[in-house]
Amino acid sequence: MSELLVKAAIEIRSAQVTDVRFPDRIIDLIAVPYDEWTVADYKGRLIEESFAPGTFGQVQNRAHRFLVNLEHDLTRVVGRVQALHPDRPEGLRSELRIRRGAEGDQVLDDAADGMLCGSVGFGALPENQQWEGRSRRRILKAFLDHIALTFTPAYLGAAVVDVRSALPTVVAADPQGRLPTPNLDRVLAERLAARYGVAST
């Protein structure tokens, strides 16, 4: 496991979907709002938390490395991140391209109906967090681990802004229709190894 992952455990935050349009199978999402305080679970206790503008640095340069799943289930990949815009004033803006097929179609419909939320997994090193007492923290710098779509909101400002539909290309899958997830598979294996006290391979 990398030193970064050891020091910065992956946390998950989600937010409400607000608006959807269809033309290109793209969900436009505010993945993490900036300067919005919310109650979040931190190591088993509730705290108040917000993200500073620009928290995710130059993450746009790695946008295509992130796959999109449902409910943080790494076996249910429904698309890929097409673009990330970390410098928008409202927050980390992301464009998610949803794959073709029945599950992808359902994802687009659910997003359009306001049923799905955007959700991120992230990590922040201790030196990149600003605490007020033990119950309020501001995240100044973080790395993005993954993006998921979920039915459970955390940040009200993290919202689906738009859905566009029908681009002809999708992410290449294996013969069983599964998308490759080597980085996510590695992170999951490391988490399980840490949880059960065994060495990851």
C-alpha cells in the first residue's frame, strides 16, 4: 500500500441530483461543492465539514483514469469520467459518460428523475486539513479516489446539473461486458487486507 493511502484513508461523500438533460449520455455533475458545510461521518463520529475552492488541484489531467460505478460497488461500473473541472467556483464539476445498455439507460432515467446523487471517494492528508476543535474541519487539499452514483445525498450542493444523451462510443469491456478496473481493484484489495489484518498481494 502506498504511503499516501496509509496516511489518508479513503472517505466517501455524496450529494443530491438537481437537473438532467439527455442528448449525449453525459451526466454533468457537481461532484463536490466548495464552501458548503455539511454533517459527515469521520472515523465513526459526526463532524461538520467543507471543501475549500481548488481542493482537488490539477485532477483534470487524470480525468479519463476514473470509472463510474453505482453505490460504490466496484463490480457495477456504468461509465467513465470524461472531464473534470476543479476550478469552477461552485465546486468540482465532472462530466460522466454513461455506457450503453439496460443498466446505463436506467442510470440516465434515474438521474433525470432526480433519484440519483453524485458521490466521491477522496483522501486528505492530515497536513491538508484545517480543524476547529474536534468537530469541524475544512479540507484544503485532497486527492480523488473514485466517483459513484448513489441514492443517498450528503452535500446538497453536489448535484447532477445536466444529462446529455447518445454518444456512439463506450468504454471497452471484456467478453462478459465488464469494464477493467485495475486501480479500483488494487485499492479494494488493500482496504480488505487492512481490515482483516493480512498482507495484500
